[in-house]
Amino acid sequence: MTSNRRTFAIISHPDAGKTTLTEKLLLQGGAIHLAGEVKARGQARRARSDWMKIEQQRGISVTSSVMTFEKEFETDSGRETITFNLLDTPGHEDFSEDTYRTLTAVDSAIMVIDAAKGIEPQTRKLFEVCRLRSVPIITFVNKVDREGRECFELLDEVADMLALDVSPQSWPVGMGGRFEGILDFASGAISRPEGPSKEYLGTRDENAAIPDEFAEEIELAQAGYPEFDLEAYRNGDLTPVYFGSALKNFGVSELIDAIARFAPPPRPQPAGDEQIPPTRDEVTGFIFKVQANMDPNHRDRIAFMRMVSGTFKRGMKLTPSGLGKPIAVHSPILFFAQDRELADTAEAGDIIGIPNHGTLRVGDTLSEKNQLRFTGLPNFAPEILRRVVLRDPTKTKQLRKALDDLSEEGVIQVFYPEIGAQWIVGVVGQLQLEVLISRLEAEYKVEAVLEASPFATARWLKGADAALKGFADFNRANLARDRDGDLVFMAKSPWDVSYQVEKNPELTFSATKER
Ligand code: G4P
């Protein structure tokens, strides 16, 4: 049975309230007992690793993690426990690659919007990634305890900018200084602010009278939008919208209910032409993230696997597609938010952390029978390429090891030119380069600088052996191998790419690479 899993992410622009909402979701799920713990725990973890200082300084979140919590619900068929797996996505635009991969591992997303700001650039980018994969979205308009923009205007913006139908499920009764609570359309109840902090502490007025000054607006709101339609939502065509305040606890339990009731259970995942359903008996999954050196005293790394099907049991033997021979998974990690727990069993939709020494890579499929490969976890053509120059040339070996490790983690991509010894790193965003330099120093004791490279972008090459050889004979100075040993064309400009594409119709020049 897999229907009680809800694996989702929160997408938002920095400062919209993702951390606060996460904390409140975990609190309501009974996973943590004191507000502030998410940040506090986060900081304790971050303090362990030097490179993470960057994220502290800039106040952004670079790494993604997994938080699992459970909640009981009354349903038609009695009490049911729903397991929520919340995957945190890095919020900074520079980390689109890592974020993209995390979003391949969720079945739905919550989009948090600041009521005073509406759709911001990062929200929009993340939304586009969700749309690419038809990930359904629930919208949470946050901070209505403060003065915000008009609700109608906000809804229009969501509808127009994202080309989505919007279906409000609740409405704020006033905002800012005149905030009197949130009206839940379905039940007609208003949840009220209480006490000096004006928080929601559980007081709901059933069938409450709406103050005259808001009556007309609310009537319009109830009549003016499409009804919620489960199928349209799950297809990614409609978003139910909840208004609330993460800080003051408004709208949070409604949001959890909505995820439990509407958000899709684990979806089938593509493996070439096939779709692998969660009901398949065989245990299968894919690695969407690898995190190395979480603790400088341990060289181990954790690979995050999204379970696609089957029931995993501790000690089980699974074969990683990159390795070809089975490994026994003795000490997998589950991510219950209080603590990391050793996983005894895990179902489709769950995430398990697998400690390993570098055998598992982003994009790997793990399965019992080793007969399928999940697809759709690409590497992207880097937009910034730099030469890595060592300050101490005797450290070549350490540098190679570090570059291999970090490319395996997806922090950078590395290209080893066919001619010469000038290694090249590629990234999608500038911040990744800073992370690279500081991790090289902190974790590998390697001092390096980055210099301009003659190349502007890269394309993965495919074709028949003879065609590849012919191309290589003429273009050796522009060829490199990536960490997997695959051949890459290093282009000096976009024009260079178009020219070669036209000249070599028998080859494909790919801007993404799927493992
Ligand atoms: P992020 O993870 O999306 O970047 O946002 P985060 O939750 O850190 O929230 C950003 C700021 O917005 C925080 O204030 C937070 O307290 C505030 N905030 C979040 N939700 C609400 C809300 O519903 N209403 C109001 N009024 N404010 C909200 P800060 O002062 O920047 O941080 P802090 O010092 O309070 O932690």
C-alpha cells in the first residue's frame, strides 16, 4: 500500500516564509516541539562545515534536506495515518541544477507567495520546473497578518503570469491592522487571532457573520473563481489557493489537510519508454542527490534515494546502475524530523539516505533486478567554464580527487581536456564557484584559483565510432572527457556550437546529459 505517502517540496522566493512554514508544518505534524528548531538545528549542522559559511553569510540555503512527519486523519474509512516527506529545495537561483534534481523526486509542491510581493522571480523559475514535469501546485499566500496587496490582484497575477486556473479555498477577513481572521470557504468557519501576539490558537467561529465592510468582497471571491477540481489540479492546470500567516499559524492546518486530501500519492516514474508504477513488487528507486563530507571527520557521503516502487527492508541487496553489481544496504537512514532514524522499511514515495564511499552517483537507478533505468535526471550544459589552477602544483592528485568527488555530488561539472593538463570546471551559476573554492580548501586542503577558460559552453557528443573519430581528428583541442569518461565538445561560443552542429549532421551535440 502506498497511498498514504505525500512527497512534496516548498517552492518560493527567498524571504517569502518557507522556513517559517516548514517549521509550522513540522510542529503540526508533531515532529518538533518548539518553534525555532528548524533554524537552530540547521545552524548546528551548518557550523560543521566551513563551506557552508557562504550560505550563512548570504542568508541562503544551499543544501537540500529531507523532513518526514506523520499525521492522523479521519477519513470515510476510519483513521488513517499519512506520512509526509518534505524535501527542502535550495532557494538560491544559482542552484537551479540541484533544485531541479530535487524537484524530480517530489509528487507535488506548495508555492509560497508573500502577500505584499506576489510572484517573484525565483518563484516563477521554480514553478516552470514544476510545470515541465506536470507537478501539481497548492498555493499558499503568506503574511496576510501584515498589510499586503489586494487578494483579487494577487490571484490575477498567479493566473496570468503562470497561466493557471486559481481556485481560492479561503479568504482573509481584512489584512494588516484590520486582520480579523481567515474564512474557510468549505466550512464557513473563521479562524480568529487571539492574545497579544494575535496568533491562531485554535479558536474557530463556525458560521460566523462576516463584518459588513468585507461582506461584498468575500461574496465576490466565493462566486468569481472556478470550483476546485481534483483532476485539473493533479494535471497541473489549476491551483487551489490558501491564504494564511505562517508566523501566526493561520492556514497551516488547512494546508496540511489539503496535501493529505488532494496531493497525489507516489506517481509512476519514467524509465525510458516505460512508466514504473509504485505498485510494482520490485524495489526500485533513483538517486537525486549526493552529499559528501557532511562531517569533516568522515569521508563518507550520503546518497538520497527516492523510492519508486516496492517495500525496502534493511539489509536488502540493490544494484546501482552505475556499478552493475549489488550492494547490501545495511544502514539506510530515514529522515524523521526529530532525528535521523535508521530505516527498517521504506515504501514508494519515501526517501532513504544510503551511506557509501562514492559508489552511488546522482542519476543512478537502484533496483533488485537491475533491468531498468530511470530517466529524466539530466546534467545541464554549464554556462560558466573556468580553468582550475593549483597554487601548490604537488597537490594534483588531491585536486583530481576533489574535483571527482564534487562533480559526483553535482556541485560542479568537471572536464578533462584531451590535450594538456588544464582541468576545467563548469557551473550553471556563479555561486557554485565560490562553494567550490571554499570546499577545496576546507575539505581537501587544496588551494586553487579559477582563471578564465577559452570556452563558453559544452556539448555532450554522440554518434557512431567512425564519425566521432573523424570529428576528433580535426577538433582534438576542443575535446574533453567528463567524469564518466564521456566525450564533450568544448565550444568557444554559441556560434561555434551551431557551426559544428550544421557541419556534422551525423553527430548529436547535446546540451543535457542523462545518466
Ligand atoms: P524564507 O525561508 O522563505 O527565506 O523565509 P523565512 O521563513 O525565513 O521568513 C522570512 C521573514 O519573514 C522572517 O522575518 C519571518 O519571520 C517573516 N515571516 C514569515 N512568515 C510570516 C508571516 O506569516 N507574517 C509575517 N508578518 N512575517 C512572516 P525576519 O525578520 O527576516 O527573520 P527572523 O529574524 O524573524 O527569523
